Amino acid sequence: MNSLTTTVAMILNKGDEVAIAGFGKSSVSKRAARTGRNPQTTEPVKIRASKTPGFAAEATFKTAVAGRRK
């Protein structure tokens, strides 16, 4: 990992959000434990609680990627 991703991962691991002006905001979402189904056997399976990273791009970044200008 490079220094940016390492730093962002450390901040998110603490539970804080990371906002980069003109780019977007990263945060961590918590997923509750739940019961799923094994698609091959249809037996119930316990799925543990987990955390997952999320990203919301800013409008400036979306516009730049789409190739549109204001």
C-alpha cells in the first residue's frame, strides 16, 4: 500500500471519516449480524457482523470523470 491508502485506512479504522476537497468522502459502515442462506444447499448460515468502507464522490469529481463542464 502507498502512504495515502495506509493513512486513510488507519483513520477509518479509528472510526473517523476522511474528506478530500474536490474528490470525496470515505467512511466506515457497520453491517449487523444476520442469517443468510447457502445457495447450493439452502441451509441457513450465520453471517457475522462486519465493517465495510464506503466512498461518496463529490460533484466536482463526478463532473470531471463524466467529461462535462459547468
